[in-house]
Amino acid sequence: MTKEQLLEKARLLPASPGVYIMRSASGKVIYVGKSKALCNRVSSYFSQPHTGKTARLVAAVNDFEVYHTGTELEALLLENQFIKQYMPRYNIKLKDSSGYPYIRISDGDYPDLSIVYRRENGKSRYFGPFSSYTVARGIADTARRTFGLPTCGRVFPRDIGKGRPCLNAQIGICSAPCIKDHISAEEYRSLYDSAARLLGGDYAAVTESLTAKMESLSDRLLFEDAARCRDCINAVKKLGEKQHIVGSPSLEGDFIGVYRDDLGSAVNLFFVRRGAIADRECLFFGADEIIDSASLVSLFQRLYTLRGFVPAKIYTRFPISDGDRELFSHWANEYLSVKAEIVLPQRGEKKELAARAEDNAQQLLLHRRKSEERDGRILTSLASLLCIETVPRRIEALDISNSGDEFITAGLTVIENGRFAKRQYRSFNIRFEGQNDCAAVREAVDRRFSHPEWENPDLLLIDGGDIQTSAAKSVIADKGLDIPVFGMVKDEHHKTRSLTDGEHEIGLTKRQDLFVFIYRIQEEVHRFALSRMDARRRKSVSKSSLTAIKGVGDQTALRLIEHFGSYKAVSEADIGSLMRVKGMKMQTAEAIRKHFEGEKQ
């Protein structure tokens, strides 16, 4: 349809709430939007001139369709459903995520500390959400070390006096509730109350308490315990240093800065609690993804739905309209049962911090571009060196690892735009026995490209020489694929030497940047393949040891290892824990317990 025809169609729409979907000439959804007055909003695209990303969007539109809703809030929710469904080119999008982690301290006489992805109603205490599991785990580990909280996974009071205390208890870095009468329920609960103060950001009170304890231990000449207490103080101080003070202790809220230009955009978030930046996150968007008042509020709705928490105040200098701010507050009250508002600060520390978040968004985006430019130059140089037509934005590397004639395993790593994409790694258990690298490579490549739903790489690298490379190329050819394949050749010191196409070697010694790049890939795929092979070997060794116990067959041994995670954990499990394994019989559980108790004597 022409621009005039689209405008005529848009003017026939009612001035009521709804969602509009714009499609290209091929029928692909390229943009999804919402409006409380469809006629006015959709008509504006075709009745006035635009610049930048919006101009490119309008030029690409061939048709549109609308979905009518009863309210603007319903339109917001429907819009986000369509964005997740179609992933349109011009909408700002969040990457797939299982949510944001929290640290949870359960209620009861014997609490426990864990990392979860959902807040539930009840008396448990939650801290976060945090920007990543790594951040949450680091803070949780600090709390456990500082207050001697158990890490063994035992359930108290059920497991008190059952089984041998772990090494942490023996060396004094765990409060050891597993030892009968070692610590009372009140004392144990007080440790978690202290941990809650730490997780809540009250570092001064925690440090003061630990300092008093350290001095008391020193006075009683318990210098080893005092030294451990000193280490805990240092850990708390280090954690506090990461959370920079940016305002008065009463300052709370999320500060969001937005930077955008023709090449892309970034949204930077400071999560401020008790006047300090407790955590941060930066989201990056491409050159075509449009950021305006409406799309930003839609992004906030998706982001805070994933986080499962929205603060009372969200501060930003980005010009968000009154209507969009009211819509966000309505959504937060309706669906999260909280009173929240977007504030455009005009003065003071809030305005300064919002400006800092904006400046950080710009600096982080520019830094990211420099890094991508460097990686892009390396990939372009690699394409030139290998004489391949396409710059290899997606590279896959394959290595075979084994333990003698057993546990032959293929590891497959993925590099996207010069960076390892670890969530996309794969491994294959090679099915035949005996050492035959060529056969193992052929099987691994065949199985990898038997998944049409997986994205094909621009380049496949094999950890090996001419023979392994030729084996991989033959499988690729048999499948009718046109994917360049090269082998990563090692020297006599097991270090990267060159690349091979199966016939001729291509030296890397004169290109230090490419040498380092290929070396990193070769080391990473070797590490991954070896780790997957070793995991198989360890599980098999543990399983075969278990099958020596009367009543434990292959399937029961496998279920035990999968349930407890390791042979050591099985050896320490009590009968009650063993009985929770699927299909476990009392007679077998008693035999297992008797076996391991006999080993200790």
C-alpha cells in the first residue's frame, strides 16, 4: 500500500484504545505499538514528516492491522505479548530471561539461605532482585562465610546428629547445627538475623558487631577465631565498597538514564537502596529499535514484571509523557499491588543521580561500540586470511576428548561477534568405542547438523589437523551445506600453530591479534570438551562403585548420583534422605548406609 492509502485506512480507525501491528511488504511484523486513541496515533505516522529510525520504519510499512481493547492498560499488556511473540525489528526488546534472582532467608527456628527467582507470599525475607545470578551468589557467599551459615544442604532440625560433620564444621567456618547441642535454635536464628542486616545493606552495624566479637576473642586468647572474624570484617567492608554511596540514607529508588543516537541506544539502571547503588544494569539496543515515551514505559512494564519488584519511585530525565506515567502507575497498582510512579526530578541529588545514570548509559554504549569495532576488525581479518566470502559473525568450534578408549565426548563452543556465547554450548556423547578421532569428528558433526532448528555457523573450526578437518568437510558436503571448515593445528608443545583447510596450512605467527583469537577459541573448546568428558567419567566411576552394594543396580545408582549430585554426597546421606530417591526401598537404603558406615571404620 502507498503512504496515502495507509493514511486513508488509518483515518477510518476509531479514537479508542488498542494495539496496532505494522507489517513489511513480505508480511513480516516490523513494529507493534499501542494507543488510547488508535486513529490519532496511527495516522500520525503517515500524515507528518519523520526523521531517523521512525522515518525508516514508516518507509518499510506496507500494511497494518489493529486489535481493539477496552482500556489503555489492556493495550499495554497486549502490546507486550505481541512484542515477545514477533520480536519486531523496530521495537526495543529484552533478551530471553528466566527472571532476576533474589536471596531468600526462610522463616522458622532453623532458617536457611537460598537463591530463588520468585518472591512468594509468606514470612520469608527476600533481598534483591539482583542483576544476575553471579552477583546474587557472590553476596550470598559473603553472608554465609561471615556468619558461618551451612552450605551442605542438610535440613534442620531433622538432620541434627545424623551423619558425620562436614569439613567446614571441623575447621570452624560453619556454625555446625548438624552436631547435637552444638548451637541452640535461638543462636542459630540470630546468625540469620545478622545475615539479614548485611543483605539489607546495614554494613556499619554488622562491622561494629563483628569488631566487638573479634576483640572479645582476642582478649580470651582465641587468636585463630579472632583472625577468622577479622577476615569476615574485611569481606563485609569489601562488599560495602562495591555499593557506592550516592546520597542520603533515606534515598531509595531506581534511577534510569537513556542515551540514543542513530547507531543505537542504551538504558542504564542504578538500583539505589539506603543511599547507595546496590546494583546496576545496562540494556543495549540496535540502530533500528525506537525509544520514545510510549516504548520506554512498555519496556519498564516488561522489565519490572521479570524482576518481580518495582520501587515506589523511578527517576529519569527522559521526557515521559504524563499519560504514559499514569499508565505505568496504574499497571503497577493493578498487577503488582504497589504504588509506584515515574518521577522527572528537577533539582538536588535526585536530578544529579539521574544525570549520572544518563552519562553512564552513553559511556557504556560508546565503550561497547569500541569493543565491537575491535572484534569486528579481527573477524574481518580472519575472513580475509581464510579467503571466505562472509565475515564469520557466528563461529562454532569442535573438540573431541576421551579417557583412553572410554567416555569419548565432543564439545561444541559458540562464538558470536567475537565473544563466547556459553549458553549455546553443546556436547555429544560419542556412541562407538575405541580411539578414532576421524570417526568421532564425523559423528559429532553429523549430529550437530541434524538439528535444523539450530542456527548454522558462518565458520566451523575443528581442533585437529588435516585428517580431522577433511572428515568434518566430508560430512558438511554430504548434507549439502556450504559452511567453511578449518582445523586448528597445534605444535609439539600443544600450542596453537596454524589453521588448515585439510590440505594446506595457514600460518598465524605474523598476525598476533588473530593468533590470540584462535588460541583463545582452541583453549576454550578443549576446556569445555574435557570438562564434559570428565563429568561423564566421574559419574560412571561413582555409579560403578555404588553397584557393588547389594540391591543397587545401574538405574538405582544413576538415580542416586542424579539426586545427590556426587558420590560423596550419597556416602554422607542418611536413611531419610536416601528414601526420597525415586523408587528407593528401605532395605536398599539400609544396605547403602551400612556400606558407607563400614568404610569409615
